[in-house]
Amino acid sequence: MRFGGIDWTRPVIASGGRAVSANRWVITRAAIAGADMWLNVSNEELPAQERLPFWADMLSRELVPLTVSSARADADFPARGCLLDLGLVRVAAFDSPPAHLKRTWADVRQADPATYQLTFVSGTPLWISQRRQDSGLVCDDMVLWNSSHPFEGEVPDRGRNVQSHILQLPCEELPLPPDKVDRLLARPLSARTGMGAILSRFVTTLDAYGPECEPRDLGRLGAMALDLAGACLAQHIDAYGDLPAETRRQALLARVNTFIDHNLGDPELSPADIAAHHHISLRSLHALFRQQEETVAASIRRRRLERCHADLTDPRLRRRPISAIAARWGFLRPPEFSRAFRARYGVPPRELRQMALGSVPDTEGSR
């Protein structure tokens, strides 16, 4: 099983990291360019009766002080997770059994990082109650809560774990009026459309790809996460005009990039179409991409070639004609595709496929 970019069927030891053992549980910090930024945690090597106390203590230290209880406390509570420091923000990804969570005023007085915790939920639903608002059951969507106020939450026991990705946003860094943001506390927020879908996809892949980034890249990702979160929340409270110009620019760029990814198979996709869809001028679109170090047309071509490369090296698609793969991603003229592919990868499409799949058994052909 993979979670957070980690193969949890293997010992919790990260490449380039050091394992720290205490009281028979293991925390692994993966060293990224000499800095301890990536934290992997599992309680599965503990005796069953010790797993919940450890998990509750870890959440209190890494998120906020709170109480965790579960009907499985005397039975079994295997859980695992990972945390990534992105400078301005942190991302936490957890896979854990059903439980009840409670944070009191005493907990707030004990420690308050003054953060909004934007939580993306999948697997099993959860509910959160804060400031007289109740989210109801949330699954495949997100919910917001504030560390500066008590809250209560629960994951009902439906025989499955809950997977949660938590984006920890410093209140003072979020470029929105706090009184407006607090209206969204303990309310279900869509992660399926618009900026919510873009933000959800961004956050839920950070735990898998973050460890491959250099420290300077992590800082940029943190700033981007803050911009996207601000844009997403602003749409729910009609406060888009309160956002700084750079935040609005980053949000627009994210929407444009998502639109391009979803329409790569359209051979007629052009910068003019993209600009018209987003109600901006063609000049504004080109200005938006100026900091991307490639033009709009070059970005479209690169992404199409990357999709073709992935399909050509996929054993499941080895019997699909190369021309069909090219057409799937918007290349209708085979000679033009071959030239573009060779210019980018140094070999023709057919030769790359032979090199990638030559030693892979053709299971379909042997039937």
C-alpha cells in the first residue's frame, strides 16, 4: 500500500533519512538537501494498546493540543502519516481509523499556533463542529477549522480508515479578512469544482512529490498553496477583490493550466481559445505565462509530448498504434508528431517504445 509517496509495506525508513526510535515507535525524517523537512510517522510497530496514545500525542504535538478517543482503544489503532514543511504553510497527510477529536479552551490556552486548518477528506466521512456551526458528514470535499477556538469532530466507524490532507495556513498570512473567513468554519466546501478542485489536487499530491523538491522549491510551493487557498476561500465569501494582485494572478494561472491539461486532446486548442474561455485578452494570457519560462503554445506542445511519452512506455498500451496515441493528444499529422517527439526526447517514438517495452513480456499476446 502506498500513502504519501511511501510504500508502507516496507519498513518506515526513508532514503537519505535517519530513523529515530523512542518507546518502540519510529519516526523517520527524510533529509532533503541537508534539511529535516519531511516527517513520516507510523505507530504500526507498537503493541496494539499503545497505538492510540502515541497517535493522540503525535497529533497534539504536530497539529494542536487535543484529545483523541476511539472505541478501538483497547483493540487496535494502526495509523500512519507524513508532514511536509513548506515554509509559510505545512501539509499533513494522515491515514487513520475512526476516532473522536476534541479541543477545549484549556487546550487553546496551552498552545495556539493561530492557524486555519483546511482539511481534505476521503475514504470515510468526518464531521466537525466549531463556533455553533456543524459541517455534517464531509467526504471527498474539504472543511475548515480555526486552531484559536475549541472544536469537536468525529469519524464514524464504517469499517474503513479516513484519509485526510490538512493544509495549515497561518491566520496572519491569509490575505482575507478574518471575520469573513470565520464564516466558513465547520462548513462543507466543495473540492470537486472550480478553485476547490484545483486546490484539492495541488494539496493531495504535495505529500507524494514534495520530497523530490529542493528547499527553495518547497518555499515556492508554500507560497503557491497560500495563494490558491486564499483564492478558493475568497470565492465562498465573495471577497475575491480583497486578494492581492499577485494572489489573483497565481489563481488565474492555476485555472488556465488546469484548463489546458483537460483539453490537450483537442487539436484545435489554441492560446486564443484559452484566453476567450477565461475572459482575458490574448496579450494578458501571454503576460501571465511570461514568468513560466515558456510560451503558451510551447507549454501546450510540451504537455502533449509528455502524455504521448507516458502512453508509449505503458505496457498496457503497447498494441495501440503510435498514430492513435499521437491523435489522442492532439497530434493529427504523424510526420509533425515524429519530428516534435524526436526533437524533445532524442529518439523517434517507435524506437523509444521498443527501448522501454522490449524486455517487458506481452501478456496479451501470449494468451
